[in-house]
Amino acid sequence: SGRWSQAMAILKEFEEKCGTPLSKLRQVADAMTVEMHAGLASEGGSKLKMIISYVDNLPTGDEKGLFYALDLGGTNFRVLRVQLGGRDNHVVKQEFDEVSIPPNLMIGTSDGLFDFIAEALKKFVDTEGKDFHLPPDRQRELGFTFSFPVKQTSIASGALIKWTKGFSIEEAVGQDVVAELTKAIERVGLDMRVAALVNDTIGTLAGGRYSNPDVIAAVILGTGTNAAYVERAHAIPKWHGLLPKSGDMVINMEWGNFRSSHLPQTEYDQALDAESLNPGEQIFEKMISGMYLGEILRVVLCKMAEEAAFFGDTVPPKLKVPFILRTPHMSAMHHDTSSDLRVVGSKLKDVLEISNTSLKTRKVVVELCDIISFRGARLAAAGILGILKKLGRDTLREGEKQRSVIALDGGLYEHYTKFRNAMEGTLKELLGEASGTIVIEHSNDGSGIGAALLAASHSQYL
Ligand code: ADP
Ligand code: MG
């Protein structure tokens, strides 16, 4: 019928606009490299903030003692304690707890959010058992993983530049997040010092390096997306401090804010962006990360319902609710292997209240999942190629046996198998003969351990 061919026309056009041939991905990678240079050259020189982390040494394996970590940066936050045993014993014992953040606190007040976190941290400290040892008269120390853009001023201080990923607490912007957390820790009567402020990419890089000395970069694919890597300090023109002894400086790219005319943006991406909490920002993130993939799918399905009566004469009301269709729903539909696509059918029914969908309709939904996730995965691979190019590690060099390991983490990478496979496959394609020297390693929750390790190496008792 006319409606069906109209729906197919929308699908086909969307597919074309989302196209990511290798030539385009190379342009994206080159643009990423160019922006990296610009962001390192001067403050505000690029959409890529290329934030100096003040981490100039990564863990060695010698770290010792009891350390805490707190990971805030998405829908959940985690608290963790770890007993580090030094060179021969590494992680002797670790425990963690995960708490979800009430949505009202994500858009409320600074004190509201930080009090909630400090309270949970205090409860967790109260459960510390005999397997953990704090030497007498010592303060507990914490690595604070705060995964939003922060202008660091030292290893343990930094001002929030802006919120992302659905957080919006205006009064906190510009404030030192360590001071805010410290005040809340005092308010709840906990005796603890924040020894290091990092974000999840830096934590993952540190945790990854602890278990593998070849780790040179870390990428997060979770609610949001970001990357960090080890740069040579002399290659950072905007750094006016002393050159660190190690010669290295870890850079938090904040690559979620990357944008380029080479990105295959569609009208749906533009609509999503316009209606987001942060229009015009985090454009790369909005095409790649877990917060947005399901939402892109909803926006396209909504258009097909409105313009081609894809789900019948009326537009299903739930389809108009922003963010109702989450990436885990999309992933479940995409991985449906049943012959009648019954998972797709049940998700459409349970989440969007669209019942009795035909197999033909379900197949189109799966095709959309494929287009959206494939594009996101391939763009993430292009971003990684950009980093490797910046470091000169994207090609084989005569006589060199250099191995580069990239630590990956985040719920999207971990759980969305088709996304992960497409990302890894695309990186291989892009690297060609050099792909043998590049390894992607899943750093399972390395960020928490990484933050604790950085707290250890910046302890007041060293
Ligand atoms: P965060 O990024 O919030 O710190 P995670 O790294 O755990 O936390 O990532 C959580 C995100 O991962 C979710 O917001 C969701 O987008 C994505 N995710 C979680 N489970 C799945 C899944 N089964 N399939 C696809 N994406 C998932
Ligand atoms: Mg996280």
C-alpha cells in the first residue's frame, strides 16, 4: 500500500544519511586528530576540551593500603573500597555498592545531590570489615570519579564546566566539585579526604594500566561517551607548568563534544538535539552513546507513525514520550533471534503500548536498530583511530614491535554485543595491516579501582 512504501522511503532515506563508508570514517578520524591538536594548543581552541588531568604518573603496582573510590557520572553511582597489597599482592580485597540516583536529585540542588552521595558513602564506610586495614591515626582517603567536564586546577580540585547526560544543576556549574563533596562529607560527619579527582576515562586508564603496562588510552561507552589517553607533556602547548618527571600527562579529551561536518547527522539527530537539555552540545555523544541510541530509534519511529501511519491510523501516544525507549530495550530487540521476533513484539507492546505488530513491521524495527547502532559503533571506532593517529600508532613501523592497548568500559560496550562487534570490526578494517598491534581490552569496572589507585599515589601519607 501507499503507506507502506512511504514508510520504506523514510527508512531508506534514513539509512542513506547514516552511511559510514570507510572513506567517511577516515575523514572523521582526521578531523578528530586535528581537533586534538587544536584543543592542546590553547584553552578554548577546539570543541574538544583536551583537559589536563594532572595525572602524570599511572599506577605502577606498588600502591599499598586501604582506599575508597566513589564513581558519579550516570544513572547509578558506585562506592568501592580496596585493600592494595603492593607489588606482590596487588588487590587483596575489594567491595563495592551501587546506588541509583533519584531523578529529582539530578536536576535539583547541589547540596541535595552531594548530601545524598555523602550519606551513601558514610553508610558504606560503616560496613567496613576486619579484612580492611587503616593504620592508626590516619584519615581514610578517596578517589572521586566525577564523569562530567571539569576544568582541573590540581589533582584534587576542579570546577564543573557543564553538566551532561541528563544532569542539570545550574548552581553547581563553576563550583569546585571536590569542595562541594568535602562539605557534604563533613555535614554527614564522615572523616575522609578526597585525594584525587578524576573522571571515568582516567580511572579506566589507570585501572587498565595497573593490569597491563601497554594500555595507552581508555574509552567509555556507557550512558555517555568519552576518551582519555597518555600524551607527551611537551606536546601540550597550553601546559605552562613544569614538565613532569615522567614526561607524560594524561589528557581527558571530553570527546563527546566533538563535532564535524563529516559526521553523518540526520534530521532526526537535529530534532533530538533541539529537544535535549543541552542543545548544540555533545553532538558526537548524541550519535553514539547509550543515553541516546534508543531515543534516536523512538524519534524515527515517531516520524514513520506520523507521516506514514506505520502503526495504524493514530500515532501511539507513548511514542511521543521522550526517552521512553531506552537503549537496553533497543539492544534486546536487536538481538532477538526468534523467527517471529517475539522480543520485538513484546518490547513494542510493553514499552510503547503498541500491540499486534506484524512480522513485517518488527523486521523494520530491527533494521532501524541495526542502522542506528552500526553508525554509532563505527563512529566510535573512527574516534579511536583519531587518537592512534595523534600518537603515531596507527601504522606499522619498520623494526618496531609496539603494542597499543585501549581499555574499554561502559554498559553499552559491555552489554550491546552487536554494537561492540561492529566497533571492533570497524577498527580492524580501518587499521588494516596495523590492526595486529592494537588490542581492545575490556576493563571491567576498572574505573573504580583506578580512582582508588590514584588516591593511593596521591595520598597525604606518602
Ligand atoms: P554510566 O555510563 O551511567 O556510568 P554504565 O557504564 O553502567 O554507567 O552504562 C550504563 C548505560 O549502558 C545505560 O545508560 C545504557 O545506555 C547502557 N546499557 C546498559 N545495559 C545495556 C544493554 N543491555 N544494552 C545496551 N545498552 C545498555
Ligand atoms: Mg560509568
